[in-house]
Amino acid sequence: MIEEASRTAHFRLVIRNGKAYVKRYKKSIQTRDEFTLWGILQLLRWYPGKLPDLELMFDADDRPVVRSVDFIGQQKEPPPVFRYCSDDASLDIVFPDWSFWGWAEVNVKPWGKSLEAIKEGNSMTQWKDRVAYAYWRGNPYVDPGRGDLLKCNATEHEEWNTRLYIQDWDKETKEGFKNSNLENQCTHRYKIYIEGWAWSVSEKYIMACDSMTLYVKPRFYDFYIRGMMPLQHYWPIRDDSKCTSLKFAVHWGNTHEDKAREIGEVGSRFIREEVNMQYVYDYMFHLLKEYATLLKFKPEIPLDAEEITPDSMGCPATERWRDFKAESMIISPSEESPCEMLPPYDPLALKEVLERKANLTRQVELWENQYFQNLTNKP
């Protein structure tokens, strides 16, 4: 079953006696694989000797590949593939993405440093003084949904209450990333999150801004978004009528300023408190520990695997890649044990959570429909 997962995997990871060994199959996009492995090494330093032996396959591409429908009524079991996101039709195992330890190619610092910088940026412009429009900056060419979003930009004929900008990463690289500092992008009351080819790394940075996040209906999920609730942590946006949905969201926020500010602040507090690096490591620890208990074999180190250590991965690195690894390195073990895991939802409780999310989203859509109906009926 593990071997079947090698079909799409970028690397096989074996942990034996607290040490990490890697067999590489192919190179990932940029240095996703390197920083993911770096993060796992930091977990081993944060909780030394606490992880059991294990063996896993990791696919560092975007979209999930283990489709549930392929295993319905089959004798074979789905291969365990770790990756950064999944969806309701897939069985891929969701793991924190590489950018928690830095995304050197686009100068995004490790999450701990980024979070501190965004917090400072938040304090520079109070919510009531922020630009009263919805802001988005990104690459629109990775998915048709993003191209569709650009149609919602303001024109001389229509005001959709948005300010949308194309991020040219080639230009930013040449100019030293002077226009892409995340802490300088918390200047609008509302920020739009929309998926790219799959889930987008931008999610946590957008939601940390104290702005009300306008969350375009997603297909994919990462490891924390399912713990967030519409109208509590974000405002849901239709994916099939983005422009009207965004226009109403901004109108509602500007006519319910206290509530809009509260949604932004509660969403950001969730990101700061529940997605801080300590809890990221706790999630990784519990996920890998539970996974290890399911293995029905003793993990063995492949003959062509290499042991990886902070020195073997950190010393050869240069420039930002070296800096980010140094900034995200765990210097000493945690003084506390991993957090206690709550028991899983029973089916009824899970159903209630999902129904609450759906009902809150429908409530927003009803408000939106009524708003435009009233505009149409105006004399």
C-alpha cells in the first residue's frame, strides 16, 4: 500500500529512533520539498524522542490524487499520501505547507516572523481608518476562477466595491520584493481569499490582517480552515456570482461596521492563537503519531535513502534559503508536552457542525438576494 503511493510522491520519509531518512523520487516545485523536510526536522528537535518509528510518502504538488470513488467496493485500500490540501472527494492526508518555514522564492519569511510583522502592520492602520473596499493582490493566471475575479474590478460603468491587482512575481523579484511585503497589505477593511490551482498559501496571511476576510467558496481545504465558521471568522462569497456577492459583502460591512470589524478580528485571532507555530507542531506530532499506530509493518530504511539533519540541510543553503532556515530553526526542545487531542467528532456532532456552516452561508445568500431585489424594485 505504501509503495503504491510512490506513483506521485516526491519523497519517502522514514523516521527511526528519532532520526530522519529520505529517499527522493523527483524534484518538487521550487523548494517545497526541502522546506517541508526542514519543518519535520524541527518537529523532531521540538519533541525529541517522542515520535514513534514511521514511514510515509509525500506528494508536494497542489491537488489531491487519492480519489475516494476509486476505492468504493474495491478490495484494495487507498494509499496513504501526505500533501498540503485535500477536498471532499479525496483521501489525501493533509499536512502543513512548506511556507510555515519560509517561501524563499517569493521572499515570504517563516510563519513566526511573518505573523509578528503582520501584527505590527495591523497596528499601523486602525480598522475604521482603512480603505472601505475589498482588496486582492495575486496571480490571476493559475486558475480560471481567479481570472473571473478580475472581472469584478471597478470600471467607469460599474463599482463592485473592490480593488484588485495583479501580482507580477518576475517584476517583484527583479525589484527586490518592495511591493509585496505582507505587513504592508493590511490597509483595507476587507480582503479577498480565493483559491488558485488548489488551496492557496495566501490564506493564512490574508486572514491574519484583522480585515474581514471575504472567502470565495472553496473546493479544497488545508489543515485548519475546517475549524473556522462563516460569520464568525469570515464572510462567505459565492463562486458563481463573485462580483455581486463581493459588492454586497462590502456594502453590508460598511453599514454594520462594528460587526464587520468583529468578524475580522475574531478570524485573525483564530489565526494568531490556533495556527501559531506551537500548535502547528502539535498538529504535526499528533497526525504522525496516529498515522504510525496504523502501520502494520516495521519501517525500514531504504538502501538508497540518506539521513537528513539540520546541518546537512542548512549548511549548503545560501541567501534567503539559508536565512529562512536559520530563522525557523528550533534551538531547544519544548518545555511542555504536546497538547491533548480532543476526541473526534461523533457522526451526529459532525453533521451539526456542517449543517451550521451551510445554514450560515445560506443566510448570507438570502441577505444578498434581498438586497439586490430591493435595488431592482426601487422606483
